Amino acid sequence: MSWPMVALGEVCDTGSGGTPSRTNSAYYGGGIPWVKSGELLSDIITSTEETISEEGLKKSSAKLLEPGCILLAMYGASIGKTATLGIRAATNQAVCNIRPKDDRISTDFIRIFLEYLKPSLIRRGAGGAQPNISQNIIRDTEIPLPPLDEQRRIAGILDAADALRRRRREALALLDTLPGAIFAEMFGDPSTNRYGYEAGTIGDLLDDVRYGTSNKAGDEGALPILRMGNITSQGRMDLADLKRIDLPDKDIPKHTVRKGDILFNRTNSADLVGKTAIFMEEERYAFAGYLVRARVSNGNRPEYVAGYLNSPHGKKVLRNMAKNIVGMANINAKEMQSIPILLAPESKQESYAKQCAQIGERRATLMDHLSQLETLFASLQSRAFAGAL
């Protein structure tokens, strides 16, 4: 079945918002919720990080929008993200608002079709220091126009499938909090040391510490190379974006990692410096110069060291000790080794490591389920907008 295609601008009105001057405090803190593009993280917007005043609304290009309006991010890393407005609110200029002109098209159908088009919108906004898509691009975007009842049927099916994806993501997010909670329960707050452990430094638990290679990586090479972006702020390895490199034979032992090695991000922004993760792959990888490789000594577990550095107490210590150098923060290998830590007994470190392994296995299962759901959802989208659902 084929349906007529129309430009979005034929069936919808669009607009954008604005930002009241930050120099006038009277423009902020009022009763009008104000949505920024980075807040388009959930399906329905019911609250905002900031509010503006009536005066701020009048003295800017921000406009008050009604519930039910579709919001689409136009700038930067948020391009293509969508949400439905669940409250009366205004937006900044990085958010396009989309409102049906009449009852030929439903807001739910618009939102799910724009979600389907997200990869295309991202590609169209690529390039430049601040990638963006314009309202002209959005208005000229073609959208199928099935009968209204069919739009609602398609939206209902895709919303139900999307709910399964959301539940998997929520389960993963909850699972990611478990290592920290278990660490706090097993070892307590290091500032109070309720279990009376001996105090030491991270260096006391390590056997070998090395910087990564400064050689330039590229698209070709014998070895994949880990860079600071491959360590997440949650303390995991992300191997989705890898470069490759060739290393001289003499440098391979120094600049490669093995299973169980700790990787510490020594240079980054003040909030991200000190990101720490454990490498758990069997394959050989190189690692770059902004990373420090640390290997624990016999009787200690890398999960314990990484768990501490990723804990709230550890992150606070890292923020306090980081030195700013031209907009970046730095903690060198010697400083990393000097960080105070409680010398927990081997048995408790081992118990913590086993629980982390169980969480990792559960996470891998959930990730596999999510991948299957993503494939199913993409198939449903393609069939739905081809009229074959």
C-alpha cells in the first residue's frame, strides 16, 4: 500500500524559541517552564531544568507553547531528538516546535515518523563546529499521509514496541548503579573507615603502571587502539568507535593491554578526568597516551581499585586533585598512584569482584535483548512507513 507524501510544512506549522538575556536575572526563575534541546530525553516533557519570567518571554523570541506540541532538537549533539510537550512551556532557539495545522495528521504519527528519520536528520546536520538543521529542512521533509485511523494504528504499534526498548534501557541503567551500591555496602565510606582497614595508597595495590603510546592512530593498523573516549563516565569500556595502529615489536609489551588491566583517563575535562574502567577482552589492544595502564599486584583485584575510583568519594578526590592545563584537567600516573585508599582484605576484594562479574553477565544478556528489540523496532518502522504493517 502506498500513501501520498507531503512536505511537513504543508500539514504542520513550525517555529523555534529563544533565550532571554542571561545578564538580566529578572528574566529567569519565573513561572514559565523553558525547554533546552538537551532536555529532549524522554517521550513527554513534564518539567524543565530552568524557568523564565513573563518579562523574559516578552523580551526574547521565546514563545509559549501548548501541551501536545512536538519538539525537535536542531543543534549540536542533540539533533533529531524528539519529545511531546506535556505542559505549557517555552523553548530555546535550538528546539523546533511542530503543530498540526488541521486534523489530517496526528501528533503521535508525526513524532514516530521524525524518530524514524533521525539518522537522516543527523546526516543532514553534519559538518561545522556546531552542526544544525534549519526549519526549512524540517518543513521540506516529506512525510507519508495515510488516513487518520491508520496513523493512530501505526503509532500505537510502534509505541508498544518502543516501550519494550525503554524498559530494557531502564533495566540497564538500574543495573549500572549496582556496582557502586555494592561497593558502598561492602567497604563503607572511606572517610569514616567503619571497618577499620589499614590506610594506604592506590600505588600500594599496583604492580605495574604505564603510559600509552603517543604514536598517531588511523583507520588502518595491526592493532585496535583504546582512547579516552572508549572509557565511559560510568566506568565501562565502550568499543564501538576504534582506531587502529601499528606498534614496533619492542613497544608491544609496554603499550598494549591484557584482560584485567585497569585503564585510567589522565587528561580530560574537569568532570571526566580520572574515568576508570577494566579491560576484559581476550584480544590484544593498544592504548593511547592520554590513558594510564595499571596492573594490580598479587592479592588485589582490579575491580576494587576501579570501584573506588568510580565511587562518589573517589570522583570527589579526583576532581579536587585535577590540575587545569589550557582548559583540560590532568592527573598524572604518579599522582594517580598517590591517591589514598583503604587496603581492604583480599577476601572482600574477591567477593566484590565476583559480584561485579555476575552483574557484567546480566548486563551482557540485557544488551543482547536490547539489540534484538532494536532490530525488531527498525523492521517495524520500515514496514509501517512503507504501508506494509
